[in-house]
Amino acid sequence: MAISALVLHIVWAWRSAHNARALGRTGARLAPGWAIGAWFIPIANFVLVYVLFSDLWRSSDPDSERGDEWRRLPGSPLVRLWIVAYTGGVVLLFASMGLAVGGATGVSTTRTLLVIGGVVGAVGTVLSIFVVREITARQEVLQARDPAPIERPVERQFATPTEVDGPGWYADPSGRYDHRYWDGSAWTEHVSRDGVAATAPVVPADWYPDPTGRFHWRYWTGTEWTEHVSRDEELFIDAP
């Protein structure tokens, strides 16, 4: 039963990490593949799983927007409490067995530690249900607010600046940054905000007709096509 629950948890985390990318939430500290691998690295798995779920929680915030601005949002006390209970239950379980095998504790003490570890682990299991349900609900809100397209999106072509003295910095036509560099013939990826230079795609992240032709739409991150696709307003993962 415990193994089946863990497998389902891993599958859910993997799909949710992909959903976050499909919803345009970029900048996650761990790639979706870590939703699987993070659980199997001893000791480090506690930190990696927390990072994964903390990012999922913040990126699914209903008030967040596309991009990586969600990283400025605070983490969740619920996620922290869950990871503490999950970690505590596992540590108590293995510690009690190790102490018993090493002869450091008797039967009574070992039984007590096992009971405490079981209770803490059960609390973690209950909390994980709330975490999963809440993140799922938040992602559903984002999907309802910004569904996959059913019509061809408007072509996003930046207008040529009307008053130019040659190459230089001008107001960003996309409105996402303060300024964007015009090289004399086209807008470039060089942008700035509050006087800080950065790079940003000329073609913004969004859904566009799938260049492979296998689906209606495919998500473009601004720099590359992803595995997130849709057909008839239903999302899919186009596995390689």
C-alpha cells in the first residue's frame, strides 16, 4: 500500500511539474524529471522534494502570472509542515531500527520509537493529501483562467519604432520591460528594467500552432518548443 501511494505521489508530482510549465510558469529550480529522481537520493531527497513542492505551490498561486515572477511569492507553511512530518517519520523509523540492531535500545524503547515514528509519518501522509489537493486546485484555477487555445493566436509582431535615430534603446513594444534594443532593422532580445540589462525572447512565451503538425498547439517558452501540447482545448504531454 505504501509503495503504491508513493508511486501515485511521484506520478502526480511529475504531471504537476509539467503542468506548471504548460501554464507558462518558468524558472523552477528543478526540472520536471526531478519529480521522479528527487525521491531516490538518500538524505538529499528531503531537500529536493521540499524544493520541488515549494516551487509547485508558489507557481500555482492564482495571483501569479506567466514567467518567473512567482518566485518572489512566499512559500507555504503547509508544505513546510508536511516535509517536516515526512522527514521526521522516516528518520524515526530508520533510527529506531538502527538502534535496536546495534543493541542500544531494548524492546520497549524500540517499540515506543516505532509508534512515535508511525504517528509522525501518518501525520505527514494526511498533510500530503492536503498539499496535493491544494496544488491541484490552484493549477485548475490557472487553467480555467488561461486555457489552451482553440483559435489561432494573434500574430505578435512588434511594431517598428515611429521615431528613431538609428540603433538604440526604445520603449519595449511588448510592455513587459522598460526598454528594448532596436538594431536598426529589428528588435533584439536585449531588454532592460529599472536600469538593469537582461535578455528576453523577441517572440514571447505562449501557445502557437504545433510545428510538428501532430497537435493543434504547442507551447513555446520564448526560446524553445516544449512537450506541452493541446488538441480541442485538451492538454497533453507529447512524450519523446
